[in-house]
Amino acid sequence: MNTPCTEPLAIPIDADIDTERVPGNSGIWVGIFCVLVEFLMLFIVYFVAKAHHPEAFQGGPDKLATVAGVTITMLLLTSGYCMVKAVAAVRQDASSRAFRWILLAILLGCGYPLVKFFEIRWNIAHGVDGQAGIFYTVYYYLTLTHLVHVFWGLLGLSWIAIRTNRGIYSSEEYSGLEAAAVYWHTTDVIWLVIFPFFYVLR
């Protein structure tokens, strides 16, 4: 009489996937560490200022255009998603598809400074400038510092777009593309902290 097979099913594992590989390269992680330290210091300034001027931070968000903050959030998150798709495409050796995803990421990312420009114009028209109080001084310093890093990220995305279009990246080597994507995601994460600090929390 035959006995049923009790051996466990073997689950195939893709040997090409290196689970211990760090995304990007060591250089980009050093840069990201420096950026995170920089913003950690700025966030400490935010909390110190809030502790000393709670009334200013209580009413400060009321004068800001929340729709601008929400729009920037959606633009950055969607742009970050495009970079995820770009990396996935390169892993499949679909360089042309990856190039299109990167271009879309750049286009969405450029929406951020555009929205910020009109937001600042709206703020100034309503008397919200750097001299309007400690809350707005910290707001401008933090958000404009973040905008500078977004500009650096856009330059990086433009560079890898050129290289991707030339077919330099492939499933065998795409660390440069991945490094740019990781930096871009870092700007997303930092904004997700900045947004509630100034537009939501009281």
C-alpha cells in the first residue's frame, strides 16, 4: 500500500536576488545621513521655538494655504512611485519604459517648486512673510531648505534620465539609478514630517 508523500513542498528562490545588497551605493547613503542630520537639527529648532512660543504655533497654520501643502504632498508621493516603477523596469531590462517613468517623476517633481512659488506669492499677499512671527520664520526656513534638496534631487533625476535613455543601466548594474531613487524617497519622507508640523498640528 502506497503511503502519501509527507515531504514539505520546496519553494523556489530566485538566486539572482541579493537580499543582502544595500540599495544604491555607499556615497548616496553618506549624503542621506548628512541630510537627515541637517533636518534633525532643524526639527529640534522647530520644537524649541514651539516650546517658547506655543501661541504662535497654535494659530500659525490657520494662515497657511493647506491646499498647497496637500498638493505638494501628492506630487512628491506620486513622483516617488514613478521612481519605484523606473527601478522595477530597469531590473527587467526595459530601459525605454524606465526612461518614461523617470521623465514622469521629474515632471511631477517640478510641480513642487511651481506650487511653492504660487504659495509664497499668496502668503506675501496675505501678510505672511518671514517677519510675520517666529512660526513663519521657522516655516520658511524649513520648507525652503527642503526645496533646495528637492532641486538637487531633480538634477540627479535628470542625470539618470540621460543615462537611462543611453542604455547605460541594465538588470546587471543600476546602482546609480537606484541611488537617485533612494535620495528622492528621502525628500519624500522629510516632507511627510514637515507637512503636518506646519499645515496640520496645532
